[in-house]
Amino acid sequence: MARHLITSAIPYINGIKHLGNLVGSMLPADLYARYLRGRGHEVLFLCATDEHGTPAELAAAKAGKPVAEYCAEMWAVQKDLGDRFGLSFDHFGRSSSPQNHALTQHFAGRLYDAGLIREVTEHQMYSPADNRFLPDRYIEGTCPNCGFEEARGDQCDNCGKLLDPTDLIDPHSTISGSTDLELRETKHLSLRQSAMRERLDAWIDSQTGWPVLTTSIAKKWLHDGDGLQDRGITRDLDWGVPVKRGGEDWPGMEDKVFYVWFDAPIEYIACAREWVDAGKGDDWERWWRTDKGAGDVRYTQFMGKDNVPFHTLSFPVTIMGSGEPWKLVDYIKSFNYLNYDGGQFSTSRGRGVFMDQALEILPADYWRWWLLAHVPESSDSEFTWELFQSTVNKDLADVLGNFVSRVTKFCRSKFGEAVPDSHDRYGNLETAYLLQVQTRLRAYEAHMDAIEIRKAAGELRALWVLGNEYLQEAAPWASFKEAPETAAMQVRFALNLVRLYAIVSAPFLPETSATLHSALGTAGGAWPEDAESALSALTSGHPFTVPENLFAKIGDEDREGWEQRFAGTRG
């Protein structure tokens, strides 16, 4: 048994997440965590809400609520939706937690003592009307590149160009609407990432087997142009982790907070402390400190490609630069983007299907299967309603659901609701299918071990297909007329396939797995060591019930209605 630490990129607090957010980090991380637990490994799976920075302040202002109250409410919403999607976090924390405040200030003190933090003088936009410096996202104007009139001070959502507030045409404050903006001098702290460039380069080179997407992004940031740049870690905001040095006041930084990108990754560690403080665990350091036992932990991170620079460069600078024995990531699984029906998902624009809306339409497993089977691993992928309908109907209804229904209903009609008595041993046909199941099972495991999710989904579907092919070839309905004992043996083999599917499908389809186990009365079951023993587990007389139809097909009317409902932005 190995020990696995898994973290998913923590989602912003500002609003309900869309399907692109879900498949870009949280859902594949859950798939991997469930698989490893199923194989008997010790797993700590952590995630949290990212609650600081301008997105939180803007969203709270729009909702007309104090930012702390807004964050608490949205944490509960995101936690509930995660639970309903079957995300099996061991702890779902908050970056605004006291634990994260303390750890962030601790790391800042260590980095300062190591000479990796320096004070810099900057010029930033100040709004006299608002009596404050304005972060980039508090400034909007016309994009000089494409003419989009709602470009932010950091980026244009329309053309994607990175901007400075001074680039905007006719900029204004998003708080008051004032156009009376001026550049003023202010002091901030900067993390000297450039001083760690060679060490980071060597560390990344030593990570064999990382996805090309991960390493290519990291290398680009390290070497393109002037290479890795120093980066500001403080902001003139009210909401955030106060700037202190190991808990002590930091002269000149009394009214500032740490920049969200600095404190957010530290929440991975703080989340483990929250887990212990919540009474769920007894030792967070054995997961995070190599001098406390974390040396034998394999740490895997899941994230979208936009988060790769922070996790391959900035967060490692914090960890390494502290000079303390913190656990570094072993493998970073990064993803491209899932697009929506010819465009992009967008939280800020409300475009696409969001987690709450998805669950209003269909149960979580429908979505889990489609998203994971089409996860954007090697390139961007696209959600369309036609493809969703086709995948659900063909894979879930026609293959898995159809097999379970045919087997259980036939058995009930001919033998009753128990594995039929049969003295017949498995014959040549069953032996041949055992070998195929064994081959597919080992291939499925290999892809899951390598976190090759699309390939794993393909092998799992192939396992389901074998069940239908076996039924067609064995034809127990024909055998029953001439040799009931043979038909009973064939049904026993097929019912054991249902049990096998319940176990190995659980990482992808946890609700469906639970339904199958409940119908079979098997209460879970260990991961199969081999196909032969797995397909002999249910013996004659074992009772079962016929489950309700596992998956309803999606009709054209439903699909067309959903296409129309989600054609525009979220209201």
C-alpha cells in the first residue's frame, strides 16, 4: 500500500463553477483518488475555495454583501455542489482560514530571511473618488487591441490580450464609475523568483514523465524573453491575509494584504491542518514535511493549463525558498480547455452549463462519464449537446445499462431473484471471455495508474461491451429451452460481470456503482486481483434485486430544449 497526496486547483469563490472548471481539475482528481482508494492505497485528497483577491471583493459587492459573509455562503454552495457531484474530498477547506493566514505569514518570514523578498516602489492607479488604489480588475475601459468596451485592467476577455490599466482607453473605476484616475507611488513586496531560476530549471528537468503540456508551459515561462521574472506578492486591498512576517508586523505594509496567487497554493498545506483541526485526521505533517514522514508520499496535483506557471514555478519558489523540508509535487496532471458549443465557458460572462444547472437536468454520473470520457488531455475539447446525447445513449444506456437490465430481468423471470443453482463449471466460451476481461482489466488499470483518463474510459467501456457480446454469444434464453443448467451457469457468469462492473466503474460512476452494489447485496467489494476469482465471487443462491433502469436515454426534444435554454448567458 502506497500513500498518495492529491490536490485539485482550488476554485475561485466568485460564483458557481461551470463544467469546464469541473473537468479541468476537481473531477479528474476525484477519479484518481477514488481509483487509488479502490486499489487499497492510503489517500489524502484536498481542495478548498480560493477566497481572496479582487474577484471575491467584486462578487461580494455585486451581491450587496460583506465579503466575509459572501465567501462563507459561497463556500457552503460550492461544498454542497461538490458533494452532489460525488467529489470525495477528505477535506474541502477555505483559503481565508486562520491556518492559511498563519502559514502564509510564516512562509513570507522565511523567504524574507532568505533574501528572496524585497520591497519595490511601484506606480498604480489611484481613484480619489474611491479614496483607494485600484487593483487591475477594479479598472475597466476599451481594449486598445480589439475595441472591446469592457476590457479589464489586466486582460481583455474578448481577445485575450494581457493589459496594464494604463493601456486602456477611457478607463474608469468599477466601484464608483469615476474616470478621475491617476498614477500614484506605492510600496509593495516582490518575490525574487529570478534568483531561483537555475534551481527550478534543474528540478523540472529531473521530473521525468510529466505531461508535455506541463513541462512545455513551465519551460516557456523559464526561458522565453527575459526568463522568469520577479513577481509582486502584495496588494492594496482590505480583504486578504494581512502582510506580516511570521506573525510580526511588517513596517510600511500595515494596510496591505498578500496577493491571492501567493497565499492560494499555501492553502494546500493549510487545508491539511484544517483537516486535522476538524477532527478528521491526526497528523498533517506526515503528509507535508519530509522530516515527519512525507518522504514516502507521492504528491499529485491536478489543474488547468492556466494554473501551470504558478504550480511549476511560483509555489515551488515558496516551498524551496523557505529552506524547510516541505514536500514538493511529484506529478502535475494539467489539462487543456473544455469549450462550450462553439465558444468558451465563462464564469464572468455566465456562458455555458454550470454545476447547479447540470444537476437540475440529470444525475451526476451522466455528467461525470461524458466529461471524463472527453477530458481535454492532449488538446482543447468541446461540449456539444449532440455529442452529450450520443455518448450518454450509446455508452451508458445502450451498453452498461442495457447489459445490467437484460441479465437481472432474465434471471428473475426464469430463476427468481437469486444467483441460480448450477453444477456446471464455466465452459470454453466463459474461459475465452475470462481471458478478454483479464486483458481489458489490466489495460484499464495501467491507464489509470498513468492518469491517462480518456484511454482508461475507453478500456472501461470495452469491459462493458464484453458483457453484451457474451450475452449475445451465449444466448441463455436459447440455452434455457434445451439445457437449463447451462443457462443457469451463463446467468451466474453474467451476474458476476455486473458485480465486477460495480467495482471497477466506481471511480467514474460512484452513484451507479452504489446502486449496483445495493441491488446485488455486495456492499462494495475489494478490487479484483484477477478476472477468474472476480467472476466466481457470487455463488448459487446469492440474492439480488433488479435495479431500476440505470440510465434514461436523452431524447431529441430534451436535447433541443437544453440547447435553447443554454444558448445565451446565465441570467
